[in-house]
Amino acid sequence: MLINVNCIRRTPAALLRKAGLSAAVLSLSLANAFAAPAFDQPDADFRGSLNAAGVVYAGSEAQLAGRGFTPGQEVILLQNGHTLTPQALVADKEGNLSTKIAIPADAAVGVHPVVMQVSKPSTADIFNLKVSPKVELSGQDKFELQSQHLVPGLYQSAYSPKNKVLFVTSAVGRPPVKQSQLVKVNPKTLAVEASVTPAAQKGRDDGQVQAVYGVDVDDKQGNVWVTNTRSSSIAVYSQKDLKLVKQFEDGVVSHPRDVVVDEKTDRAYVSSPGANTIAVFDTKKLTQLDPIELQSKTRNKPGTMSLALDAEKDRLYTVSASTNELIIVDLKNDNAQTVFPVPGARGLAGVSVDSKNDQVYVAAQGSDNLLIINAKDGSVQHDIKIGAGALNVVFDPETSLAYVASRGAGTVTAVNGKGEIVANLDGGSFPNHVSLDGEGNAYLVNKSKGKDDQTADRVTRLHLK
């Protein structure tokens, strides 16, 4: 999700504090906004929500869409004591509504709480409207770029140093997902050398296949590991001919996202945004082992997003979007964990590590920033506004640069360890993931905005001159 606009249930007093409204201001606003009595019928089962479409910038117009309202229900939007809607918005017979609001040119970047004052029947709620930073393109002269269209629905990629091949996953649409491929790509020409469509998912009659999403390579065993997110499963394919080596049972990992392989210890680790565990597999025996149960310093359970392995120091890094924490697992010390809160960030999504300099790079999709964190004490060394929807990040020790894919901004950004943007490059539609080959090349894959999108579903090789 690009905009991080969520309805949050709160008490009336909390609503006032969060939106920066005094009781007097709110009373005055309501008096002007509604002719009905101040205490009309309350909505005891309110399910309405508002979302902003696309990326919202200062000086732009935000397109809002609402759903789940009671037909005929009226909504006034308030922000910091000001009415954003001159007239009440009225939900149609399906409970939907829409409007546009002007964002001031001097609006601060960040998440702004907006009060929904609702009547007929009445309630109040808050939704978060995110104003994203607009980072201009730069540094194109510092990189050599080569791009090639592949197949629809690109998701992630992983490079095999042993076989010098790039493996790319793709999956199209929401369930039932009928179109998915694991693709073998020549890293020099970016041409497709081979591909395979996963088998149909057992127990379903709607044509859904075991669609592939996350990916990593195991050169020691000659395999490719993928996550089957929609079926909560994992699959292993042969690098040589893309034949299926093993399909694990559905449900072995809840909605798996990323997979990383530790060839030194014959282990594969799989993240799950909806679970407080990292799943563990034996890559030699192809069996599932006991998971790593994660800790949090909050009252909520962590949910794992990206994974980064520091094989030399036997550490596994992940970030939790639900608790906004960085979690470091010591794989050699009985999976002991170090948990660092990440201030100034929302919706953590991507993580990578510079082992030599003990720096961790964290991409925050909800707050549009990249944070460089001291791996020893958790302190934030640099906080960089990187672009809307900063989703994934990878650090390249060959160039000492981190590459950040920002879905909303449509960019891939190169950042050094000092927190300086070296280049901000056009990444096409919805940049999704960046991988490395260990030879100074980075590979970006992006997704599509629609069938007529000429910049979609491409793999782009980036090479620092």
C-alpha cells in the first residue's frame, strides 16, 4: 500500500488531542457544518473508511474515496481546526463517497490526522493523510542503465554467483492468481533463458496456481527457493532446469514474504508479516524446523517484512511493520535477539546491512524515509526523505551504496553511508525490489499500472560508472 491511510478507532477525547482541536473549535465547526441537533442518533456499528488515491504532494489535489458508510450518511472533514469540505459529503446507496481536497503548497511532509465528523447517524473517526516528499531526479550521469521487459507481474529477483544467472518471480493480480512464472534471466543481455509456470494449487477448482513471490538462491544445493504467498507455502525449484524439487504443504508459513538462504548452515529463513515468527527450513533435507519466535518491546506482536542475512557474523536482520522495530537475531547464540525501536518511521518494510561498518539500512514505506541505524546501539545516524512508498533496500559492499526502491515515487535511489543521495533515478512504474550480483551491478524489477503501461514489468541493471 502506497499511501498508509488507515482509519483508527479512538475515544472522542483522543480524537481531539490527535487532531489538535480544542473543544471550542470543534463545537464551532459542528455548529456551522450541521443544521441537525448536536446529539443526534449515534452510529454504534460504524464501518466507514477513507483512503487517498495515489501519491499526495504539497500543492497538489488529493483524491479521497470512502466506503462502508451507511447510505445517506453525511461526513465533514476537519484538520487542525479547519473545515476541509465546504459541504457535507453524502454516502450513496452503496455507502460510498468521494471528493477532492486541495493540499496547501506549504504543507509539511508527513502523516496528517484528519477528523471525519459523521452524522445521520453520528460518530467521529480519524484517518491519516500522508503528504509525501518530492525528490527530484538526479545523478543519471553516474550510472549505466540497461532495461528489458520480461513478463507481467514482476516481484523479486535473486542472483546465482555460481551459475551467473538471475532468477525473477512474477505473479499477476489477486486470488485466484492464475498467471505466475519463475524466470531464468541472462544478467548480461537481460534476455529470458527459461521459465516455468507453477502447478495448480491442490484443493482449489478456480485455477489458482502456486504463484511465486519472494526468491533466493541456494548455490550449494543448486536450488531456488520461493515463497507462495497466496497459499501460505514454500517451494523449491532446480536452478538447472526449473523443475519443481519440492512443494511444501499449504499453510506451513502464514502469508510468507521474503526468503533468504544461509548456505553455510544449510538453512532457509522465511518472513511472515502476519506472524511473530521467522520460519526455518533445512535446505539439505528440505524439511521444516522449529521457527524463531520474535520479541518486541511493545505490547503488540511483531510481524516480519524483509530479511537480511549477515553470513559472516551469523546474524539475521528483519523489520516489523506492526511495531516499527528493527530485530537482530544472533543465529550462533541460540537465536538471541536485540530489538531496537526505530523512531521517526512508520510502516517499516525493507532492511539491509553493511556488515563492515555496522550500519543497518531501513526503508519505511509509511513515512517515505530511509534510516541508517547503528547496529551496535540502535541509534539513528541518518534520516533521509527518500520518496513516496520506500519499500525495499539493499546495500552493495562493492560500491558502498544502498539502493532503495520507492513504489509510490517510481524511483530507485542510491545512498551512501553518510546519508547522502548519490543519485535518484527513474525506476518506472511501481519499483518493487532490488538485488545484487556481487560484481557491482544492481537489478531493479518493477510492476505495472495497467495493460498500456510502457514502463512496466521490466528488469533494469544499474552499474556505477
